[in-house]
Amino acid sequence: MLKAFADPARLRLLSLIQSAPEGEASVSDLTAPLGLSQPTVSHHLRILTEAGLLEREQRGVWAYYRLMPSAIAAVAELLTPPRKRATKKAR
């Protein structure tokens, strides 16, 4: 899962999807803001989906992607220093 986060374009994709209306976006919504081609964006989305960070829903010819909150929370937990984790759990 952390390998999927290692690419700056993938981090940007997660941010764009999070801030999109209704929290979801299609490839066509994401190519222009990233300045990448459709095949490249699709490749990054596939990696994020396979890592469990995104959920993909097919609607007709379009696929829409949305964040998986539990996976994002798991990564946040991994990136939180141990002392801060203990403080959060104590509250």
C-alpha cells in the first residue's frame, strides 16, 4: 500500500479525488489537472485500486473512482509517530 503512495502523481490523484464533487472522479476529470495522458492516469488509478486505496465503479462506458476511507486511515496510522498514536488512543 505504501508503494502506491510513493509516486507524486498518485498522491495528487488521491487529493483530486478527495476534493472532487461527491468525492469521486473519472479519468477524464483527472487528466487535465495532472497534465498527464489518459493511459498514464489510468495506469496510476489501477495501481491505487489494486493497493486498496481506491474503489472503482463502472457506469456505462465511464469508470468512477472514490477513496476507500478505511485504507486511507490505515496509512495515516502507519505514518503517525508511535507517541502521537498512544495519545490519540488515550483520548
